[in-house]
Amino acid sequence: DGGITQSPKYLFRKEGQNVTLSCEQNLNHDAMYWYRQDPGQGLRLIYYSQIVNDFQKGDIAEGYSVSREKKESFPLTVTSAQKNPTAFYLCASKIQRGASYEQYFGPGTRLTVT
Amino acid sequence: QQQVKQSPQSLIVQKGGISIINCAYENTAFDYFPWYQQFPGKGPALLIAIRPDVSEKKEGRFTISFNKSAKQFSLHIMDSQPGDSATYFCAAIEGSGSRLTFGEGTQLTVNP
């Protein structure tokens, strides 16, 4: 059963704590992405990685960090420096098939920081 | 800089009607345009996609219309059903691009 797994579905943390969100894919996709979605808002790109051991900042990288040590894994750490961490976090992976691109999203993790 | 503008922000349609969501882009290097459907609390799912060498693509009740000269594309949902109620995102990517550019999203409500 192929796909993208994000865990946990809900995560609660106290302010000032770092927290790491998991993202695993068994689709053999090279590229992986992290997005943030706030209520009623669109998708904002945090970080992305096109290949193992390499990643780039997206539009809102401040207060976040990532690693890409394995092709199938792309964890996101929300640090205490992120001013408004409460949000819905979506992981995605993408593959190019000929002239087409297929980007698939995971089910998301809802992070609440109090 | 928002490179893909989506409208309307919200849309209410009666069951059986046609839902139309529009997107416009600036970057002429974009060459692939997918649409995503997102239900509350779920991740977006790829719905249908089109390349600019095609003016229309249809999959079931979902149709993308593409106007290259106007740099616009739209999603038409025929015979809209309450189960279609969701948020829809258009997106675009260029051939050498590493990331999709998303529109702001349209919240569709189909009334029974």
C-alpha cells in the first residue's frame, strides 16, 4: 500500500518546546515538500528537498528546520523560534513522469502549541 | 509575489448546477497546471491536470479549460453534488521548476 504517512495526526506542545513532525513516503519519489496551512488559507511552502542530503528554503522557512538523510523520510522540526506554530502541516512528494508532474500530499498533522 | 491568482474565494452552487473556478497566471514558462481537491482535515488530492498544448481536458464530471493567450485556466464541475463540497486549489509549475505555485483556494459549497 503506497503513499505518504504523516504522524501523529494531532500534536500538542507547550510554547518554547521544539517538536518534530514525521513524514515518510514509499512512492520512491525524489522530491519532498513541507507546507503550512492556516484556517481558511492556502498552502505556504516551508522547505523542500529534491534529493537526499539537500534541501532548500521555501517562502516561510524561519523557525523551521528539516533533514533529508533518507529518500523516504523528510522530518520537519518546528523550533521555539517559530512565532505562530499552531497550524495544519502537510508533507508532499513529487515525481516527474515524462512531461507531467504528480505531487501527492500526506494526510497532515495538526499542531497546537499553547 | 502571487503568480497564480484564483477566484472566487468562495462559491455556493445548487445540486446539479455547474461550478466554475478560475485561475490566471503571469509566468509564461509554466507548462503544467494541476487542480487539487481538499476536504476538511485532509491533505489535498490531485484531481485533474492539463498541459498548455491542450485547450480542454475532461475526466468524468470535471473539466479543465485552458486559454494560453489569456494565460487563464478554469475548472468546471458539471452536475455538482453535495459530496463535491471542498476547497479547490489550482497550481502551476514550469518545466525546469522544482516547486508548484498554488492559487489561494476556492471553498465550494454545493447545497442539496
